[in-house]
Amino acid sequence: MFIGKDLVAASATPIVLGILAEGESYGYAILKRVNELSGGRITWTDGMLYPLL
């Protein structure tokens, strides 16, 4: 299944908030968790995550 760039960008904040609702985390752990939850279909870079934080 293809996940479009616009969908990934629009869902970034809710995804990060959901991960942080599970407990405290840091940048690299959030990146790994996103990849894990998406089954490898979503791979974020630091440049995508850190402006969000």
C-alpha cells in the first residue's frame, strides 16, 4: 500500500502525540516507533520530526 506524502505530513502530529501519550520519549525512539507501528511503510527523518517537537 502506498502512503502519500500529504497523508504522512497531515498525520505527523497525531502520531507523535499518540506515541508520547504512551510515555516519555526522545527523538530517535519516536522515529523507531513510527517505523515499527507502520510496519516499515513510514520512515521519517530527523528533519521531519524535530520541527514538530
